[in-house]
Amino acid sequence: MIWRLVVLGGVYVLFLGAEGSSRGGRTVTFSRTQQDESQGQGRARQRRGTSSSSGTPRPFHGPPFTSCRTPLTPDEHRVLDDNTQETGFNGDDGAHVILTWVGDGTGVALVLSTFSAPIDSFMTGGSSRLYRSTDYAKSFHDISHRINHTFIREEFEVSVGPGSSVILTADIPVVDHPGGIIFTSTDAGATFKFIQLPFHLAQRITYHFLNPDYLVALSIDGSLWLSLDFGAKWTKVHDGVHSFSWGAGIDMFLSFSREDTVETDERGDLVLKRTTDLGKTFTTIHENIFSFGYIGAFLFFSVMEDPRSPRVMYFSSDQGETFSRALLPSASTEQFYSILDGDVDMLFMHVDNPGDTFFGTMYTSDDRGILFSKSLERHLFDGHWKSDFTNITSLRGVYLTNKLDKDGRIRSVISFNRGGMWRQLNKPENVECEDQVKNCNLHIHGEHSRRNRIVPMVALSEPTAIGLVIAHGTVGDSLSSSQHPDVFVSSDGGYNWRGTLRGPHHYSILDSGGLIVAVETQREGQVKTIKFSTDEGQCWKSYNFTEQPFFFAGLASEPGTKAMNVSVWGFRPEEDGQPMWVVVTIDFQSLITRECNDQDYEEWLAHATDEGDLKRKGCLLGVKETYRRLKKKCVCRNGRGFVVSKKQSPCLCTREDYVCDYGYYRHVNTSECVRQNAANKTLELCLNGEEDELLTAGYRKVPSDRCEGGFNLQLAVQTVIRPCGVKPSLGPPPARAPSPITHFDTARERLVLILVCAGAGVIVLVVIVSAIIAVKGVVQGTSSPVYRFSNLRIQDEDNSITVDLESATSSNGTVCPQDSDDDLIE
């Protein structure tokens, strides 16, 4: 899964993403030269390594382990030779190769060879080249003539959208040109259409996530443009736009400045707006924002409510109709927030600690994005706005990250219930630590290590490869940069691990987990061998795919893990000394010919461990899930038609199905949630200066948890938290102005008065009895805590409607397909 990184100015909001890939894993970029990643990081803090030792000692090998190695038979070698194709891009002088898969299961791949330099600065004779493959990258054809051999902007890549839509952006000088040029295709690059834009692009065009005809573009002068016919016609819908994002349906959000100044976002003077009719009309959501984003069902933005106060976060789960201030610690101008992950149920939020500490606190939200509970302290966040936080997509509820402990060492932790609890990873079953190692655990290298070139890849998992996780790591007391990283594999979502490959590798999952391939990383040498496993890394075979080794650039396979072939990219010097791009594609379908049948699969209970109550074995987030997955010893093809199959059954609730509510924390020695100490009792729940109350037993069910019965909140004392230090008045009620006196003189009038009073008394009695029953139900019931908030009143720009704070669930839980703050991406 690909994460994205968005930085909200002053209050930074980040979606984490692996370098070299984007747009849902469809695009990967290979480079001939190693880029200096330390450039362009003007706002970055000093790097922190994973070891506190000085100097750069030669890495040593970690604890030994062995894994099965099986040689290829002569027949297997011959079959692979017959199904391996090598393509050399002769005469291609591009420094970068951008490979993009188009469509789902089409076998079409486009390759753009280009430079980073724009057209007015690269040497005469350089050009872009466009290649197309229709057989899963086994062969390529030069189609540069279809775009008139135009130089394509490397930073805009090959932009693909829903279906078979493709957009290429030409790199032309702004001077003497009224607008830019794009090439569009609706048939996966078989043909292209030339389009002259009425503006120059500031960033790549953004597709609507469902309709490829709907395009949004930001021009270099800050104007927002919209096309409803795949770029044929464009309409300017707003000026002074800083950033934008699609929401649910055809909703769109944008932030703009009333003043023509680039420092507006630094002062928090931006205005957040929404359109629900494709730019015809706009409604103001909030003023004085720094920036905003959209993920899952949540719209979020940062606001400085007062120039002297720190910035705060607001969230909306109903497309901005109503919004609420997030119950999180506020952040100063030197701190940041970061959204690590999110969906329709909850958000993971990191709050930076003051100063250059390289760590902060991770929080998880409720299903409205308002109430946040502490999940993990000392969460690692390095000086380049990078986190090692990873969603293990092969098993529901599993997350992996690293923390910076008080002794200055980095240690890996894993959660199996969406951040409710974290624990260290188990020692790999085939690895033993030395006697002097006090704590022997597996520690996983993440984005922090990849960015510092310690490992070439971060942890890999896929939704179709149930339970499978591949990652680089070290075994010992903590993560170490002075120890050679090895490759480890888990088949049960991270509960148990085993060492599988020595040294760093590039790896990829094929055939829905039925096949794993890997190429060892050679920092200065050349490669010619690929390793593959059909039993989730227990045994490996090696195949020499070329007689002429070349410098390795990376692996590429069709996204979705359905494919049976993989491409090895690299370059080798030609006779004139210039490097030539080379791609070797190995098709394993002819080697693994048998289709899997029912006897090849087994039922597997996820999250089943020997710990705890046997009756709850496999229970996670309120349900047991039994999957149908391939037996490790069976060598067969899952095939393109493979669909993940599972059975679900509900579980009884326990404390593990709850997180500690706002104002509470989980006691170190027990599983109970206890109230924060007096120093932290002033909870920031004030909205519009009014008192708010939080009625809670200290527990809140984990979002998306579906447990039933069991743990009863009546065992916990209900508490009313009155935030912001506001206390109820104990004095007499304020005096009221005298009311006009009404006399009832006649018997009829007195009879009416008696009847009215009697009726009112009955009504009051009924209300009191109902209230007693309701309170009793709250105290003794097992329902979720009740939250009472005052209304947040804002003025709608057009009709001055007062909007209530109550949030509703969004109609669309789709993650925004394009970063809302691309200009702030680190």
C-alpha cells in the first residue's frame, strides 16, 4: 500500500509514501544516478541515525540463520530460459525511466525516458522517448512519434486515471506561449490527442477518482481550472488558489488567499471553501486556515484562532457541513501534526513533541475525528518529516512502527488492534541472540532507514496475500545501522517471523502470495540472478536471467499481485561508453503450470495465538476471521481469478476491544483506563467559549470493532468531565426582571388555570421519570459513552446559516487520490 505525505503549514499533516512509486502503485521511477536526498530539504531538521555511535564503522552481520536453498533442475532452467525476454533501449540517453501500468489486467505498460532538466536548460540533442508494451513488459515499441517527439516533464510523470485514460504534459517555456500542452489518450496510449491549454500548469493534472472526464488543474498564477470532457475544454472556477482536493461524490475543496502574496499560508490567512456543483457556486467553510486535507471520510484543516495562540485542528465527517475541534494537544509554530493513516472509521494522528526531539505521541480518533485517545508515546518521526508507520494490509487491524526510547535507541512495535495496544515483535524462530544481548527481538527498518540508504525497501504486504509480510530488519536489543539488514518473513500478519534472506534485497509479491521474487542489492556491483520462492520464503531457488550482468535499478510487476511475471530494470555500458537501459522480464507462468484446486487450500484462523482465553482465540476487533488460503507446500497458480475468501463470527467484548477515552490513560501494570492526574484535568473541549461536558466511563470502543456483549461498562464509574476549568455555579440563580401580573378573577379562569397547572405537573412528572430511566440506562448499560458539546456557530458566506456541530458520516470513504498540498510535500 502506498502512503502519501502532506504537510499542513505550521500544523503539518502527512500521508507517508515510498519514494519511486505513486498513484496506487501503478508508477515506478528508475534512475541511473543516485540522487542526493539531502538537497531540497530546507525545512528539515538534522538527521538522526539508528545508532548512537560516532563514525561510519563497517556493518557487521547479525545473528546467523539458515533458510532452505534448492537448486533448479535442468528442465526448470530450460523453461525459464524460454520465457525470459531482454530488451535494450539502444541510443536512449534518458537519465530517468518512468514505468506506468495502464488499466487493470490489460498488460499495457508505458515507459517514459526523460531528464529532470526542462527543455530550455538541457543539452542540445536530448529528448523524451515514449515506449509502449502490450504483453506485460516482455517487449516494447517506441511510440515517441505519437506525441511528436515532444519533451515531457519528468516531474509530472505519465498520469493515469480510471479506465484506460492517460495524460502527458509537455515541457515548454512560459515566455511567448499562452498556455501549456498536454497529450491525452483514452485507449491506454494506443493513440494520443494534442490539446493546447489556456494556462500553464503549476502541478500535474488531478483526475476525479471515478470519472476520468472530470479533471482539475492549478495554473502557475494560482487559478483553478476545471474540465468536464477530459481536457478538451477548460473553465476557470477560482483565483488565488493555494491547494485543492476532491471530496465525496463531486464535492471539491480549495483554500485560497484574498491577497496576492506567497506568505499567506505562513500567516494563516487562507480561506477554505467547498463546491458541490463543479465550481458553479462556492460556500465558505472556515477562514484563517493554514492548510487542509481530505482522507477517508474526514475533512481536516488547521486554524490559528488567535495570532498569539497555537494552531489547532478541526475535523468534519460530513464534507464540511459541520465541523469540530479535535480534542488534541495544541501545537506551536515549531511543532506539527501528522495524519499517518485514515479511513471511514478512524484516523491515526501524530503530535510532535516541542524541540528537535525526533519523536512525538500517536493518537487514534473516534469515528467522527473529534475525540482522540493516546495510542503510543515516543513515536519516531525523523528530521525529514518521515515516519516508519506502516499499515500491514495483508491482515486486518495490524500496524507496524518504530519508537525512540529514552535510552536513545530505536525499537520496533506492532499493534494487532488498530493502535489499541502496542508490543515488541517476537524474535524470529530460526534466530538466536548472543548471551550478552539482554532483550532479543526483531526490529524492522522503515522509511527512516530507507531514506538513509540503509535498506532499499520498506515492509511489503498485499491485501490478496493473506498474512504475508516481507521486511528488512535486525535482531537484538534495538534497531542498528551498524548491523547488516536481513530479510524476514511473517506468514501470520506479524505475530511470528523467520529469517529468510541474508543481506538487503529488492522483493515483490506475485500470484496473490503464491510466488515471491527477490534480487539482492549490490551497492557497486552488477546483478544477473533472481531468487524465487513458492512457499512464502521457506525455501528459495535461484535463476541467472542474463549472461551479461548489468547495474540494477529496480523491480517492477503489474500492481495487484495477480501477475506471474516480473521485470528487472537496470543499465549496462554500450560500446561507446554510454549507459543503455535494459529490462529483463521473467514469466513464471510457464514454470508453475498447474492451477490450484480445493485440495491445495486450507482454512486459517487469523490472529490465533496461544495467549489468553482459548474461547477468544482469533478474536480481533470483535470478530473471528477464518480465511481460505494456499498451503505452503502446494506449488500451483492462484491465477488472476483468485478472490480472498473468509468467514466471520462475532466475539464477546473485553477490555481489549476498548481504548482509553479522552482524559484517560491505560495503567502500566493493569489493563484498566484511569483518569489523568490533576495537572492534566483541564481538557481542551471548549468550543465558542461555552462549557462542554464529556460523560464517560473512561473507555471507548475501538472504531470498526464489532464485538457483542461481554465487558460491561457498568463496572466502571461514569464521570462527567467539565473541560477548560469551567465549574457549575453553586450560588443562587440570577435575579430576573419582574413579569407582568395577570389576574384570574372568574371561576372559569381559575378552573382553566387549575387544569393547566395539573397538566403541566403531569408532564413534568413524566419527564422526571423518563430522565431517571435514561440515566439509569446510561450508567448500567453497555452502550458507548455519551458526549455533549455546545454548538459551534459559523456564518455561511451566502445565506448566514447557523451550522450545528453535530457530525454525520460521509457518504464516501474514498481516500483523496491527489495530495491536497502538493506544494508543501517534503
